[in-house]
Amino acid sequence: MNERHERERCAAERLTDALKGHVRDATITQDDMAIDVEVTFLDGRTVDVGVIALSDRIHYRVWGQEHDILVTDDVVELAEWLGATPAGLTPLDALGLSTRPYNALRRGGIHSVEHLLDLTPRAVRAVRNVGDHSFREITHRLATYRAAHDA
């Protein structure tokens, strides 16, 4: 195994370790050309994450877009970066949002109700594609969610 493949393998192992307990499964696969991590989310969705070692950093290729790995000790943030909702958090789907605000929040890195509840109204408004209509829908759905879960 050459040095590049060794770096990719180590990065893939760090990724699978970070995701343990937050996804159903994360399995490393390797062939002569590449190392991938097949991630199975709690809801059954799967995605392949390509691990690419460059001279000065590691890139992960997910859903056809290259992203630098988020360097953090926060496993929740890493799982959200991958689009997974860690165990113990409520998926954004629970709010029943229409497509536009739901997609805007997901693309803005917000994947759980708890994460959304932690944001200020100004931060929600700052999410790309959250206009007046989407903002009103989000705040209405959050109020309904709070009323149902605080009782």
C-alpha cells in the first residue's frame, strides 16, 4: 500500500469511528483505485463517501460534490455535515415543512429540530432561500412542535 492509500485508509477509519452510534453502519471498501466509506443512515438511506488524499489535506467526495472534511471534535456537527441526524435528535422532517423551507434548511446545514431551536430568528432568516413566506412557515411549525412537545 502506497503512502497516499495509507493516508486515505486512516482518514476513512477516523470517519467511521466518528460516525459510530450516529448512523446504522459505516463500512470501508477499497479497490486498486479508491477507498470509499459506505454510510447507512438511521432511516435506511445509503451513500458512498469517497476519500481522496491530496498533498496537504483530505477531501471527501459526497453526492458528487467535493468537500473538505470538517475538522472538529463535535460528532453531531460531523454527522450533520454528512446529512445524518444523530441518534437522540429529531429529524427536521418531524416539522412537516413544505419543500422550499425544508430544502433551504438542509442546504444550510440544519438537519434536526434541536439545531433549529438553538438558532435565533435572525440566524434562521440568514439561511439562503429563507424568505418571508418560508420564515413564517418555519416559525409556525416550530411553535406547533413546541406546544405538542412541551405539554
